[in-house]
Amino acid sequence: MPEKRWSGRRLHFVGIGGAGMSGLALVAKALGAKVTGSDRSE
């Protein structure tokens, strides 16, 4: 299996609960990045 492109990268998404950011986070995770995120609570 080939090495993932973003293996070893760490990404933090602000506003990860939204439709756009959550999609970006899923793609980054699929590419091998370690993903974290935050969103404001109401």
C-alpha cells in the first residue's frame, strides 16, 4: 500500500462542526493527516 500523502501532518480546523470544514477534515484524515478541531458551543 502506498504511503499516504499527508502522513505525519497535523491539522486543526476551527469551525469543524460546519458542513464545509467537516468535509475538509474528512479528506485530510483520509490523506493521512492527524486532524483536530474546535467549534463554538451554544
